[in-house]
Amino acid sequence: MKPMELYLVDIGGGDTKRRPALLMKWNESKAFIFRITSQYEKKSAHIKAMYYSIIDWKETGLDMKSYVDTVRLYHLDLDIITKKPPIGTLSKRDRIGLMDFLSK
């Protein structure tokens, strides 16, 4: 398990759709992740400003143009993440781009 890997997870809050999530960090019991979404066009300008556009989405293992939703950092039980292997990893270019995006 490494930071910037993508996993398929069920994220609660009424929306239990299995979706890609980006692992940012973890501790002995919790994983801290951002949701990955393909929904962008109908979002408000305020929300769009908090979505990082993944440049190398195909190489990352995603099926379509996707975005890192940085609106909320989710805290999940670590065992939810470790049940299955990662589906991909952000490219070096996207790792750098996301870190720059988050530092603004």
C-alpha cells in the first residue's frame, strides 16, 4: 500500500456506490482518501475549482476522464482499503500536479 494508489471502495454518507478513491495517507487504523469522479460539467464553478483534473487517467487505470474531488478528505477503516489490490497509481506528472493544486 502506497500513497497515490487508487482503490475501489464503498464510500458511505448515503452514497454507497463503489467508486475509485485516491489513497493519500494512512495510520494504524484509518485510511485517508479523496473520491475520484467523472462528474464535472454540471458542477458549480465553486466545486469545479476543488477538482483536480487527472491528466494521465488512462495510464492510472481509469475508464474515463476523471477528477480528484478534494472537497472532502474521507476517513475510512484501513481494512476497507486493504481488502483488494489497488486498481492503479497516479502518474508522476499527476502526483506533482495534485500536490501543486493542493498547495494553492
